[in-house]
Amino acid sequence: MHVRVAPRSRRIDVLQWPVIGSFLRWRHARTALQISLLAVSLLVVVDGLLASHVDPTDFATTITWVHYRGLLVVALLAAGNLFCAGCPFVLVRDAGRRIAPPKFAFPRWLRTKWVAIALFAAVLFCYELFDLWALPRATAWLVLAYFGAALAVDLVFTGATFCKYLCPIGQFNFVASLCSPLELRIKEADTCHTCRTVDCIKGTRSAETPGVVLQRGCELRLFLPSKVGNMDCTLCLDCVHACPHDNIALAGRLPGAELTDPRRRSGIGRLTKRWDIAALVVLFTFGSLMNAFGMIAPAQAVEAWISRTFGFASEAPALAAVFAAVLVAAPLVLLGSGAQITRQVARDRIHSATQIAVNYTYALVPFGFGVWLAHYGFHLLTGALTIVPVTQRAAINLFHQAALGPPMWRLTGMRPGAVFPIQVGFILLGTMGSLAAAYQITEREYPDRVIAALAPWIALIAWLAAVALWILTQPMEMRGTGLLG
Ligand code: SF4
Ligand code: SF4
């Protein structure tokens, strides 16, 4: 068993920090976070259901599509998967399981990311097709659908089935958290070697009544001594609370370094053998471009041209064609070409082109994350203060009086021009991260032919960066920042 340990010399353990560490080690820290997010979710649902059909400046739409998404990526960049840690769906699910505990294991053949990938793509598609950012009621129903789905799935199947195999938000967070600066890992390998109870995975059981679980272990099936990186970790801290030897640290690390780590991971296996996770990374990366592209004028022009050319009467088929081009055809052509060239120039007779493409796909994560940060960060920074007037108006809608004062619509956020350099910075940072990851993968796979084997991937990543920067320079719709006008 290979054991991954926080190196002693430069060990950072957030769990030992004053205040933050004390809070995280508090047994009810997660519940406190979940209750906070549950309260916000309920406000979104109530406000959204009471709001008019279309209103991009409503509380439900603004909080969901501007603040929630923006803070989610900022948290992933600054710390890790905090929004899975505070997930309110899991709180409701846990309450439901007290009444009706699940009895079935999720079928083995479904224990992949393929269904989640389809759901993730469907959410991106529906967001563009229906302009969900402007629809309070639809947003409220989407939140309710999430609660219902998590509850329905996890009342039937044991463990964290919904989180690990189905939740689109969770998959987004899992991939982005590969670039986060913190991860949970063990402190001392010897302690785990001599550990007889392995509570971090099994949970802590009552000595008097062994059937009673006092503290659950990892529901995502990540065994800490052989856990590598953040994939599938919801940062729930159940393992920390369960370990009887206080042997788990929330350790600092080099963001993205795990992308090139070929070791077998507990609960996952080797990344290079997980084609479904590679496909998820493709969706994450090219989806970031698709989501940003959908906001600019040329996207409308392309859709209109497709509709005219093929005689489509509605937007859906034209949008589906754009999605297919960006999310399926472009990755197949780009990654396939890169892999074929590398295979030729490196004279690789062992690996198939598909396997080479899978190996290098993981290098795209930092770039994709940079684009998501640039996009969601734009909305967050230009609309940060809108939380004040939309909350004031929500109070008026709910209580029929200005309980929080008249809405101060002049409060918005930074000017788009001032945010532009920050967006460029995120894209360049992500691009450099992807180039570094591609270099390390090449050194690992082709140490004798690094430059030749790496060249197509430098070209591919540079081309993607140029596309992302081009999208940034196009006029964007002021989604969620309509208050500017
Ligand atoms: S319970 Fe703690 S000491 Fe035992 S294997 Fe898990 S992390 Fe290691
Ligand atoms: S390793 Fe498992 S138990 Fe520990 S924080 Fe991650 S998901 Fe939770």
C-alpha cells in the first residue's frame, strides 16, 4: 500500500490553525455550514416561486447565478471544495435517512461518471436554451429538483451515491478542486500501519451496540492512507472526526500537482485508466468555453446562421449543433490529433492514441478552471453589491413592505473594464498551469523525447487560450448585472 503523507518539513495543517481550525474540528461545523446554505436555498425557492416569470435582477436569479457560482469558484481557488462541504441537499438527505434508511448498493455497472457527465451537459444546455439566469421560477424549480433528486437517490442507495456518481455540481467541484491548494491526507504513515479499526473509512461504532454508528466514515469510499488528491472528496471531514488517532491533516500543497500523479487512488483507481473522468475533464474544459461563448454576440450569429441554413424553426436544434461542435467534435479533433502526433514523434508503440489522449486530457484542468474563474469571477465582481438591493426587494415581495429599506439599485460592483485584467490573469494563470502539467506528463511518459512529444500539446493549449482571450474581448450580455443599466 502506498501511503501519501503531508511532508513534515513544510507541513501546513489548517485544522491546527486557531479559530478556523477550531471551527473545522468542531463536530457540528458542517451542519452549521449546511444550515446556512439551506436557509439561503429556501429563500431562493420562496422568492423565485413568488417572482415574475422573467427577471434577471430578482433575488433567486442573482444569488444563484451571480453570487453562488462566483463564490463557489473563488472558494475552490482559495481553499477547496467548501460548497460540497456545506451542501444543503446532503443535510436534507441525512434527515430523510433517519426516517427511511437506504437498503441497496448502487449497481456496480453504474459506478462511473457517465450519467453525471450527461446530467452536467444537460444542465449547461438548458442554461443556454432557456436563459435560466433570467428565470426566477425556473431557478427555484431547479433548486427543488436538486433537493428531490438527492433525497430520492440516497433514500434508496447507500453511501454518497448522489454525490459521487450523479450530482453535476459535485462533478464540477471535484474536477476544479484538483487545482485547490488544500487536501486531506494522513499525518503519519506509521500510525495508519498500526491502526486496527480504520474508522476513517468504516466509521466509529458504539462499543456497547456495534450496530450503532457514532460517526460515519468516508461515504465516498476514499481510504485516507491511500487517498491521492481531491478527486471525489467533498471535504465533509467525516474522516477527520472518525479517526481515533487524530492522524488527518488538511494540508497545503502545490495546486494541480496531482493531475500528473499516476498512482492508484483509493476509491478511484488510476486517473489514466478512468476514461469517464477524462471525459468529465473534457466537458469541464470545453464546457467552460461553451458557457462563456454562449454569452457573446457571435454565438447568436452562429446559431442564427445554422437555423437559416438548415431551416430550423426553434433555437434548440441550432444550439444542440453548437454544443455538439464545441463539446464533442472539437475535443475529438484536437485531442485526437495531438495524441496521433505525439504517438508518431515519440515512436510510442505501446499506447493507443486514445490512451495518449486520456493521459494528456488531465493537463487541461487548470486552463478550464481559469476560464470558469474568468467567467464567473466577472459576474461576481461586476455584480457583488447587487446582493443588497435584490435582498431589499425580496423583503418587499415577501412582507409587502420595505422591511430592509427601499432597494438601493445604485449598488452594483466593479466596472467591467476594471475586471478585464483580472479575467486575463485567470486565463493566463490557467494556461501556464496546463502547460506545466503537459510538460510533466511528457517527462513521465517520454523522458527521451520531451520536446517533440510535448509540441502538439503546447500548440493545443495555446490555441485554446487564444480562443478564451478572444471570447473575453467580445461584448458580453450583462447577465445578473442588468442593474448597471
Ligand atoms: S482511522 Fe486514522 S489512523 Fe486509522 S487508517 Fe484511518 S487515518 Fe489512519
Ligand atoms: S476523504 Fe471522504 S470523509 Fe474525508 S473529507 Fe473527503 S469525502 Fe469526506
